[in-house]
Amino acid sequence: MDPIPNIRRPRPLFITVEGIDGAGKSSQLAALRQALEAAGHTVVATREPGGTPLAESLRALFLHQPMDALTEALLVFAARRDHLATVIEPALAQGHTVLCDRFTDATFAYQGGGRRFDLAVLQTLEAWVQNGRQPDLTLWFDLDPALAARRRQAAREADRLEQETLDFFDRVRAGYLARAQAAPGRIVRVEAGQALADVQRDALAALQHYLQARGALA
Ligand SMILES: Nc1ncnc2c1ncn2[C@@H]1O[C@H](COP(=O)(O)OP(=O)(O)O)[C@@H](O)[C@H]1O
Ligand SMILES: Cc1cn([C@H]2C[C@H](O)[C@@H](COP(=O)(O)OP(=O)(O)O)O2)c(=O)[nH]c1=O
């Protein structure tokens, strides 16, 4: 008889990070990944829109071509469909934890909040595309839009979305707040206006709290 491998892998998780552009979520991904690996998870790190060759092509169009709000919503959900079918679901089925930079909360915040697009249509698309799949945990890096704009200006050239007004980002932020209020057990707000190390401390604490509460440690 083959020996049974003495490895206890924790239950795979689907974890997402969210926030307005410049909130600092990408800066926290490496530390989150390390913490998950230290807890026994094998991690697939990915992003939206993107994460597959097709979805990365859609991302390039999305970030640079002018389009209306419905087209935006259809493109991000088309990208999401391919990403779920070819990366996220297979990874979870193989026992890997998926750490994803943005997911559907971004659609409700940007297209729903920012563009004021019909939330009922987004809910219909979500149901069609996701087949019930939702993140287990979402860390929402929340930052004042004026401060986020200053951080972005110091860091990079603005893409199509990042050229939007402060009013737009106020609505995106309000969209995230509404999502967090509707799903308080899933979405955890992290105060992103602090120094990088303090944001990291709070994000890791929220992750550890979740892992302990769900028994998701190795
Ligand atoms: N807590 C922080 N304090 C100051 N600057 C930060 C902080 N977090 C990130 N930054 C900087 O702000 C810019 C945007 O951060 P980034 O992680 O790319 O944000 P996002 O992925 O949310 O758009 C980068 O130049 C980054 O170094
Ligand atoms: C996933 C998603 C992203 N977006 C937007 C948010 C961002 O402005 C942009 C790309 O996100 P992001 O990868 O965070 O950009 P960057 O690498 O420049 O930090 O796409 C939507 O509008 N709807 C969505 O559903």
C-alpha cells in the first residue's frame, strides 16, 4: 500500500483585495501571499480584469479604449467568465488558494457606483457568469480619493479610469462602502490612509483573524 502523505493542507480559499486606484492594495499583495503560504496554503495570485491571455487582451481594451458603461460591464464580465473557468475554479478544485487583485465588488463600485450603471443588470450578469462563486474574504483598502490621486500622480501615468474626476472616485468609494455594509461577514475594511507598515499590519491581522475563525490554518 502506498504511504499516505503526512501533509495537511488547509481548505482552499478565494480571497480578493479591493479599493480605489492608488489605495495601495497592490503594495500589500506580497505580504498577504507570504502569510497564506506560512499558514500552509499554496497560492495562485491573479488579477482582474485579466489573469488569462483572453482576459488580459480585454483588459488592454478596457483600460485604453473609450466605451460606455454597459460595454465596460460586458467586457469585465467576459474577462471574469474566462478567468473563472480557466484559472480560478480549476485552482480551487486542485486545493490552491486564489489571491485575486479585484473581482466583482470592483464592478459594483466602478460601473455601478462610478458610472451609475443599473445594479440590477450587474446582478444578473454576476449570476450568469459566476454560478454562485463568491470570494470567501475580501480586504477593502479604503482611502480618501484626494489622497489616492496624489499617490497615483507620484507613481504612474494615468490610464482611462484613473483620469476620472474626484467625484467619480467618491462614488466608487461609496459603492465599495455599500458592498461592505451589505456583506459585513465577507468584506473587511482596512484603513489605507496609514503608513505602509501600519496598513500591512492591519491587513495581515484581518487575514489571520479570518483564518483562525474559519479553521483555515494548516
Ligand atoms: N500606505 C501607503 N503610504 C504611502 N504610499 C503608499 C502606501 N501604499 C502604497 N503607496 C504608494 O502609492 C502608490 C499606489 O500604490 P498601489 O499599491 O499601486 O495602489 P493600488 O494597487 O491600490 O492602485 C504606489 O506608488 C505605492 O508605493
Ligand atoms: C475588475 C474591475 C476593474 N475595474 C477598473 C478598476 C481599475 O481602474 C482598473 C484596473 O484595475 P487595477 O488592476 O487595480 O489597475 P492598476 O494595475 O492600474 O492598479 O479597472 C473596473 O472598472 N471594473 C471591474 O470590474
